[in-house]
Amino acid sequence: MGLFCLWICKSTAEVNVFNFITNQEKICLYTDLKYQYLLKTEYKALSSTSLAHLSNDGVFLLFSSLIVYYSEPSLGLNITILGYFATIYVLISGILSIPVGRWSDSGDRDPELMGFGILLLAISLGVFSVPFLYASSMAILTKYAIVGLGALVLGFGQAFYHPLGADILRYSMKGKDSSFLLGINGSFGSLGRAVILIIVGIMIVDFGAFKGLFYLSLYYFAVAAIIYLMSRNLRKSEGYRERVEARAKEKKKLVKMRSLPGVTEFLGILTLTLFLRSAFQLAISTYSFTYIDHIYKSGFLAFVFLSVALVTPILGQPIFGQLTKRKGGNYTLLFAGVLSLLAFVPFLYFSHNYALSLVFFSIYAFAAFTGFPSVLGFLNQKVPKEVSTRANTLAWGIGNTVGGAVGILIFTTLFQTLNISMEYSFLLMLSFLILSIATNLMIEPFSNKLASQISN
């Protein structure tokens, strides 16, 4: 309103003209300017968070593919220990996302936190490249230490984007249902998983593992700066003074989640469902590259297989976002779980047929990698804004991420420690997906007790 008045008062003539405008016309003009500002904010939020999502999820499967290269005779690292490293970095990602949520809810620094997360990913890529440079001269314990450090930094970096990106889109939408935009945004995450994975494979073939990862690290340093510059004006409060005052007030009194009736119970059953589902999904994601490589004896064919299969969530994310908007998050999560189950079993059965296994794994990926619009859109519909980022980090960090870490640990134990075949280990892990479908059926009574948070 201040900017509008300043524009009106540039000259006496303009003031005189303004006096002849009716009150209704003044309201319409102000409303139109406000709409244009909000529309610009939505586009800026969508573009900056989409780039961040593409970059963040682009390295989602990176470590699982590097396991194959680190365990080659030239480096000589043990695949079991590397599997435990994968567990550690996923676990760290989930646990650290909780303080990230508190930092966001208690202040107004989402752009800084989001850019910092991508910066950590850039550092981890640089660290991962080092053992390949000194493969023959580096002591084996030093290699483990460097790879472990890279996994640690990767885990820290992966903790930031998902709760922050969802929250930025939420408050940029000013109370509207953000599920569809979350779906569009999620498709960029899926695009990153598909495209960056195949780019890494090509770069490793063309330049070698060290240069390929090092060049990718440089790209991530640049994109971290770009993301911050694009999003630096996206704030929960519109004015600087208002932001400072709000931050001071929120630091003194941060709304407790348990003070909001029904929220804790709803988050509890939703988090349990995501924990069980992710225990299955992350185990599959971590070892799918190794599984395909074992069958076809080609790392490049494994890169191609996963990259092609991960194209389907690019289309799936907006579809599931729209489905969440129309049917609600509970319905969407249940549909995704059932479809994942129905597609994964044929994938295993036809695993030695490259074309058929690719078709069924693509259907599985279409359903499985839709958590961003489904889960965070569901939370947007049901959880009050005062605790929104903490709710995101509880469901995503503990449910989706820590659950995944537990799944990787269980699968590594089954496959490596107990020497159960990979196919049978995958079948045993299906029990977690089946249990998640069962608990998903229990969510609706809890979600019905919460009022809708969508204003229009």
C-alpha cells in the first residue's frame, strides 16, 4: 500500500487525477497491484526452489552408484562398510532436519539455509573425488576416512532442502493449496535424479571418476550461490523491520506442537507410515544400482537403467500433486503404496529381462518417488503454519529419512552379514511396504479431526 501511495503522490497533477477516482476503482487498482506482486512472488518461489530441488535430489542416488566404483579392486573398499556409510549419511540427514525445522520456524532465514544445504552438497562431491585421485598411493584407512567424511557432509547437506522448499512454497501461496506447485517442484527433483545420474555416468566414462566428480562439485558451488540470489527476498514477513520484530517475538515464544489439539497424534501415525514405507524404498534405492550392475555386469547399463526409470516421476510428481489437491494426501499416499507394491514384484520376477524389468521399475518409480507433493502437500492441508516447518521435518526427517536409514541398515545386514541373496532380501523388505499400507489406512480418523488450513 505504501508503494502505491508513493506512486500516486509523485506530482500534484497525479494527486488531482487520483481524487476523481472512485473508492471502488481505488480498491480494484490496489487489488490488481497486490495480485501481480503475489504472482511474481509465487513464480520466484517456484523457480528458486525447483532449481534447489533439482540439485538436491540430483545426488540422491549418487552414493549408491559410487559404492560400485569404491568397491572395485583399484580402491579395494569393502561393500558392507560402504553400505553402513550409506546408513549413516541418511540417518544424519533425517536427524539434522529437526533442528533445521526449528531454525526456520524461529526465524526468517530460509534462503540462507537452503543455499547452505546445496553448498554442503558441493563440498561432499569434492571430498568423494579425492580417493580416485590417489587410488594407488593412499592407505586403505585413509580412503575409508575420506569416503566417511564425504558421506557425513552429504548427510548434513541433504537435511535442508525438503522442509525448507515446501515451507517457502507454502507461505508464498498465501494460504492457498500448494499441492500442485509442490508437484511441479517435485518433478524437478525427479528430473535431477534422472539427468544428473546419467551425466555422472557419462563424465566418469569420459573423464574418469576424479575429474567427473570434481567438475560436478564446481557446478554445485555455482548453483548454491545462484539459488541464494534467486530466493534472498522470499521471506515469511514482507518488510525488514517486521521480519526483525517477528524473529525476536518468535524466539521468545515458539509455539509448541503439543499445544495444538490433534496435531501430534496425526503426525505420529503419518510419521510411522512414512517410516515403514521409506525403510523399503531407501533400501531399494541404495542397492538398485548394485543389483542391476550384478545382473548385467555393466555400470554404464545400470546408469542408463536407473536414469530412464527415473524419468517417470518427472511426470508423476505434478500428477500426484494434483491428486493430493483434489482427493487429499491420505488417498494419494495409499494409492502410491499399493501401486509400488504391484509394480515391484514383477520387476524382481523379470529382472533378467532388461526391457521388462525396466518397464516395471519405471512404474514403481512413478509411484514411489512422489513423496514431496503427497506428504508435504498433505501437511500443508492439515498442519497450522506456526509449526509447519517442524511438522515437515518430523514427517520427512524422522519418517521418510530416518526410516530409510533403518531400511538400508536392515538390508545391508540381510545381504552382506547374513549372506541372504539380494533378490530374497528385497522380498523380505517388502514386508515394510505392506505394513505401511496397513498403517496408512489408520491415518484418516486422525486427519479428519484437524481443520483445513487452505483458505481458498
